Amino acid sequence: MPEPHPTDPPPGDPHPTGPHGAGPHRAGAVRTVLSGLALGESPRWHDGRLWVCDWGAQELITVGPDGRAAVAATVPSFPFCIDWLPGPDGRLLVVAGSDGRLLRQEADGALAPCADLRPLSDRPWNEVAVDGRGNAYVNGIGFDLMGGEAPAPGLIALVAPDGEVRRVADGLAFPNGMAVTPDGSTLLVAESYAARLTAFTIGPGGDLTDRRVWAEVPGSAPDGICLDAEGAVWFADVPGRCCVRVREGGEVLRRIELDRGCFSCALGGPDGRTLFLTAAEWPPPPGARTGRLLAVDVDVPAHRR
């Protein structure tokens, strides 16, 4: 759990400024939910709470309705990202990116190996998105960014419900955030090094076809993404220090400026109208924990899966 900071609610405060927007704040203003994160990523709204991956601390953190944070799991991997299986199964999936494995949380809370991704690529794996049939899409960037390797094409792997692992897309320019449309027909992926959002049609067996540009976002490096109820996409942009809402075709609908790099985003809260942002200085200053979990009210809610 991050150390308390002045922006965090004091112990015993019955009305903290938390992820549900409790406490006083200006509508549309960016507010801080948590500070002191090492490097927050992959936020998700699930089961009435916000979940966020602190890559630097190797902790999966949950934030409850009162804004209090708790460590749900320790994940010794950099990076790591999360999603959940659909329906009654509902188990948590975790991409242990540096280990090249997909993990699944079992009934006792332990994270057990679910799939080995290393036969497809021995470079770091990144984001995960699960569709309504239980197909887990995991992308790999194709090179060791933190190790200083030159950029190389990335890929997307499918981990099918029966455990089969296969490559379903390649030639991606630093694949990053992903999202599945509510009808389960389309997978969207941010290509950070190509300044675009790319769409694939999801076939009956989970294969990806009909690759196309969903939106060009020139001058941006789209990172984490999320979909809203109008079919628009919010994307985080680290070098641009912002989060941007864009519709298919590339029209920019809203831009939220920050004072540090924005790594990822998620819509949530009781009515789905809170946009959560993970942000940090990048490159990180030595020894500093500049990561923050931020929130801002928006007009259009999250889509419902």
C-alpha cells in the first residue's frame, strides 16, 4: 500500500475524496485519489472497486468506495496487467510480462500459471483484454524496452478458454492498451509507435481478421485505453501528458491536460462517469515515487460488458 501523502484522506475522515467522487470537488476538475505510487498502470473498475497495478512496487492495489487502498496481491513482474474471465467463473487474470506467463487467481487467492507465452516471444508481454466468450488477448511489444533494445514489431496472442495459445496478429508498432467492444465483435489496440488505434474483427474461434485503422492520432503515443457508452475511446499519452477522447475516424472530442505522463485510464464509479487516470513523471526521477491515481468526472459513462 502506498505511503500516505498530503493528498490522501486522513485516517478516520468519513468523507474522503475517493474514486466515487465523495467529498467536495469541482465538476470536471482532476483530483488525486492516491499518490506515492511507484508506477501505476492498467486500472480497471471491477466489483465496485478500482484495481490498479503498481508496476514499480509489484503490487496489485484495490481502492474502495471510501478511497482507502489495500494490496490485493503481490506480482513479482514488470510489467503486469489484469482482466477478468466473464460469467460465473469470473477469475482474475494477470499477465506477468517479464516472465512471459498468464496467471489465474484460484479459489485460495493464489496466482497459478494459466498459459506460457514464451514459445511465441521471449520479449516482455504487456496488456490483456478478455472477451465475453473467455478469449484472453495478450500483446507483446516485441523488444526489451527497459533493456535498451531497438524497437521491433509486436504481436497479439490468443489464450483460448481450452488453454490453447496461438499468435493471432503481428507487425504491430508497440502494441499497448486494448479493449473489446460491448458486442464482442471488435478488438481495439493502441499502437504507441504508430500514433494510431487499430481495430480487428474477432472471429467465431477468436481469430483476428480485417485489420484496419480505427483512428489516426498524429503527434500522440497512445498507451492505455478504455471505451465509453458512445463508442468513443479514451487514450492515455505519456509524452503528451494528457488523456484524450477520440471517436472512430480520429476526431478529438476532449483532452485532459496533466502535469506528468498519463499511462492508462479506466471509466468506473457507481454510474460509470468517473475517468480514472494513472500518471507519473517519465523517465522516473531516481528514488522518487511520482505516481498518482487521478480521477475526473465525465459526461459519457463506461460501456457495460
